[in-house]
Amino acid sequence: MKKFLTLLSAIVFFGFSVVAQQKLLFKSEEILELSMSFSIKNLRSDTNDSTFIDSFLIYKDSDGAEDTLAVELRARGNFRKANCYYPPVRMRLKKQEGKGNIFDGSRNLKIVFPCQTGKNADSYIVKEFLCYKLYEQVSEYTFQTRMIRITFVNEDRKKGESEQLLGFLIEDDDKVADRFGGEILENKKIIGTVLEDSSAIRHDLFQYMIGNTDWSSMYQHNMKILKLNGKTVVPLAYDFDMTGMVLPPYAQVSNLVNIENVSQRLYRGFCRDEPMMQAIRQEFLRKESSLLAEIALLESLVPAYEIKHMNNYLNEFFLILKDDKRFDFNIMSACRTTE
């Protein structure tokens, strides 16, 4: 019996060692190589919030070895599901498939594909991925992400040709809540002024930085609300394609805001105590170089003119932050007092 327990311990230890050596899914910055095959037509027509289609993915570990996992897929999202060639996907690994490999602890995931086919499709994905990385720099409460390169076969095509796409994985809502020992508040209207002040200001300044007006705490549009304890609730932002930083051809401005295009910035945060607003302003200013460095990391994935656009767009934001008059006009005097 003692020998059996020793052997069992060794097997368990070896399993954990293998996972540690491979690094779990969100512990690596390397692009993860995946292969997938499914029917986009069936994904659209045969799935809903509770119905999935069966599929598989093949991934390469850090040593280049391939492994195949059985998964279930469903389409998700609203605008992109209706308007994009590749709808966003929710993926669920079948039971036991995410054990002892890099997906350990990440059985449920969201996959963001390029919206359209075409020359610059991957660039928009890379720029949206950048927004998630920028948010990690300024806020503690974020979704973890991982860039992926997918060899994809659309089973609707008779010839079965494969194509290479860039995309990224997003951590499941419940896993974010687990990391912070909180819970996601579902289907509850949350007035923006109820959100914890410092987290809300960081969120609102970030959205202004990337040129995003496509969000709402009241209706939890492109935002989850994370409850940390009995009283504290903080925003969890996601879905950053309709922004001046990403600037995809399908971007459109809501008729609820008074701007002409997504490149124009509009501060949509609520008014908070000025000393705290000024303190968070200084936080952002101290992080200027690290935020610009995130753009530099993507130079191999997008054309030089896209790097220039991202740098210019971010620099315009910091010019506003550095100028007292412009900061007062664009932020302090523009903040909202009513929902």
C-alpha cells in the first residue's frame, strides 16, 4: 500500500510538473498555435445560449508536440454575430479534456476571430488584443487573454482548404470572479456612481484613451460587474472593436453620443472627487512609457502604418493628460452627472 501511494504521488507530481513546464494558458505571452475545423453555417444556425456543436482543436505545446482535444462550440455576441463573417465563439472543453495540459483550469473560453476576411483583417484583431493588454497596465480587474494563430478549415467549403487567422482567447467570466474571490452580477442594472471610485475612474479614463463610447454599466453593455464583497462593485471591460484605437471599417457610433465617428474621444465617466481624478490622472501619466511599449511588442504582427496609427492615437491622449486646460475641458468638465 505504501509503495502504491508513493507511486500515485509521483504520478500526480509528474502531471503537475508537465503542466508547470508547459505553462498554463494565460501564463505565457507566446502566440498559441491552434488548428480548428467546423461549419460556420452550422455554428450560426444550430447553436444558442445553451446549445453547442461538437468539434475539436489541435494545439501545439511549448515543445511543438501536438495534442487533440474534444470541444463544444456556440456562436456568441450580438453585433459581430449578425454582421461578421466569423462570429465570436464560446468554446467549452469536454470533461477531462482540459486536465494535465495548458488548458487546466480554463475549460470555458471565448474566442475572438477576425470579423471579416480580407487583407487587413488580422490587424484589427491585433489592435483589439492590444486594448486588453493596455487595460491590464492600468486596472487590476481585467480579463486574461492569449493571442492565437489558427489554422482553420471552414467545413462549408467543398474543397476543404485551410486558412491562417489571428485571434485571441478570453478568460471565462467565472474564472475572473474566482481569481478575485468575488462574483459576477448578472442581469442587474448598476448605476455608474455605485461603482468603486478609483476602479471606475481607471476604467473610464481607459475607455477615453482608446476612444470607446460603446459601453454601459447600467445595461452591462460590453462590461461585466464584479462584486468583491458586500458593498464593493467594480467594472470589468471587454469588447473593444468599436474604438478609435482599432478603427475597423464596420465601426459605428451610437446615436446616444454626440460625436461623428469612433476616432473622436468623448469622456463618458461620471463626475468624481477632483483629488481622486487628479491622482488617477497621474497614475496614467506615470505609465505612459509602459503603455507605448505594449504597441512596440506588436510590430511583427501588423504593418508599420498601423503601429504609427496606434502610437499617434495614444500620444494624443497623453497630450490631453499633460495639459491642465485640455484635461479640465475634455475630462473634468465633460463628466456625467446623470445616467
